[in-house]
Amino acid sequence: MLWAIKYRLLFSYLLVFGSILGVFTSAVRIFVTHSLEQEITEKLIDLAEGAAASSEYINGKIKLDNDFPIQDITNRHQGLQWFNREGNLLQQQGENLPNLPLDPHVKKQLLSGKNPIIAITLPIIGSEDGKLIGYVRASESLENLNKTLNKLDWGLGGGICFALLISGIGGIWLTRQSMQPIEESLQKLQQFTADASHELRGPLMAIKSNAVVAIKYPEAIRETDLEKFQAILSATTQMSSLTEDLLLLARTDIIPNQDVSFINLKEILDKLYTLYKPQAEAKEIQIQLQLDQDLYVLGDGEQLKRLFTNLLENAIHYTSVQGRIEITTRSVGSYIYVNVQDTGVGIAPDNLEKVFDRFWRADESRTYNCGGSGLGLAIAQTIAKKHAGLITVKSELGVGSCFTTRLLSISLFSKSSLSKNSSLKS
């Protein structure tokens, strides 16, 4: 359906646009995070270099110059630690001090946890002899950084949602504009198909009637002409069937369900079983019926009958002699499932998605010389979708196929609301 194409186009547009926004915002966050971490690192390097330059090692203790701003360290939630050459802690000042042994070979450390910390370690070199005196480690909490990044995340996330909302509204308008010519063309094509099929019925019936009359009185024609009239009758019958199917398919696409009522699927399936059992037995096919009681749905009885007729005819047609067909039903939650399973020729896995396409037939298992218009399953699927349902198929070559029809159960709604339901008439 066109609405499905519209939704796919809109979803694809939003997916591409959202992916672009996601990549862009991720790049922005990475850049901002790197910039903020680099800024903190540079401040700690300056702090550590200042502390190292202001430090003196006297009698096993670290002495700072009087003008070193110790109070500013506390106010900025930073910390300083001094170590001797062996890595033993001598003194510390400030806040957010990492409780880690000194590793003089690692200049920068990131400590995760409840209170993440970044630390910078620099050596202290004596001003007189230029020898290593010890080490100083400057540290700062990353709590403020994380708060800033959280605000950035919320801002970017909100921006993405707002952009997608605006883009979605614009996408709906653009999709409608782009699909409008396609809808008009499709409607014209459907109307043409319906009109052409309707107009062809008359000439085909005339040809068929004359062919039947000619065959009924073979003494009035030559023997060689009799075979020609039989061929004409066969071709006309096939064309009439194709025309009727095209007309039904076009009307199903265009005209909403007219006779909507409460339908008991059990009655429809029972009648079809009785009708087609002799045909199946004539082909030496065993047909079995296992139904639950009172399977009610809301819909068009004639269309639902056509749906299951097509599935049953398809099963009989492609099931070989001494095969088996099973018709079973079950209710699961809000849905009714009807299975038509056969032991026929089956369908190749690559062709399962095409089986409901109009005029499609697989090369090996479904050939044109076996009769039918090639529209039966397409009509069945269209009717199912008109009733808010769906037909799925599972099949294996040489084993058989199982067509499962899913329809909404009547128990989903109250009787009063169903009578006013307009979803099947839209």
C-alpha cells in the first residue's frame, strides 16, 4: 500500500538525518571533552611547575616560598603532594588528593570512581646543583567537568529531538507532495484496470457462448474445426477467469468493503471443505479439517470466502496425487490464525517474498501451463490486508507449504463499537 511506502520514505529520511545529527553531536562532544580536559591539564602543569619551582628540600621536609598561593589551591578544589626521590609522601596540601603510590614514569593519570580525579606528576630539580630532589603531583577533581558535559549532553540530545520533530513534520509534508503524483497515477491505473476488465467481460462471454454452441452441435462443423473451437473455448475460459480476477483485484483496491458484518469463519471453512472435498478426493488427496468453535471476525463475508477459496484451490492445485491438505485454526490473544498446509511441490526460499506478487510464478514449481491466472494469492493477500490482517507462508521444496492467515478476533471490540468501525471502509 501507498501508506506503507510513505512511512518507509519518512522513516528512511529521519534515519539518515538522525544519523547525520548523531555523528555531528558525537564529534562536538568529543571535541569539547578533549578541549576541557586539555585546559585542566595545562592548568595542573602550570600549578605543578610553580610548586616545583617554589619548593625546597630541607632536613627531609619540603618548604614552600611564602608567596606561593596555597589558599587558591583549596578554593579551586585542587591538591598538591610532594614526594622524595624514593616516592615516599612528604607533604600534601589542598583537596582531591589521589590515594595512589607515586609512579614517576607516568606524567598524567586519570582516576575513575565516585569522584574522578586527574593528576599531573613533575620532578623537582634543585636550583643550585640541578639534581633531582623529589616529585610534585598536582591533582583536580573532574566533577565540574562531568557536570558541564552532562549539561552539554542534555543540550545536544534536546537539540536532536527538536530537530527530528521539525524534520518529521517537514518530512511528512514533503512525502505527501512527492507521493501525490504517484497516487494519482496509481488510481488512474486501477480505474483503467477495472474499466478494461469490465468492458472485456461482454466480448469474452460472446466468444465463449458461440464456441459452446459450436461444440454442442459438432455435426454442423468440420472435424478439424471442432478442435479449433475447443481451443477457442479453453482460451476464452482462461481469459474470462483472468478478467474476473483483475476486476475483483481492482475493485478490492479501490472500493471499500460494503457488506461489513459479523462473520463466523468456521461456517465459511466448513462450506469450503464440503465443496472442495470431492475435488480433492478425485485427485486422491486427503483433506482434513480441524476448527475451533465460533471464530468471529468483522468483515465482508464474500471477500473472506474468496480469500480462503483461493488458498484452498492453490493447495489442491499444487499438491500431487496421494498428498495431504490440512486446514486448522487457533486463537492466540487478539488474533485468529487459519493454516492451510499442503504436501505439494513447495516454494524455494528465495521466492517466498514474491509469492504474493501479482502474476508471479516460480520457474520450476509454478508454471503457466498448469492453469490459473496468477492472481489468486495476490487477491487473498489484498483481502486479508483490507481486513486488518496478513497472510504469511512457510515452504520447502519437495515438502510442501503452509499459508497462515492472521485476522483480528471479534473479541477485541465491543459489538456496538464494531458496528461503527470505519477502519475497514477507509
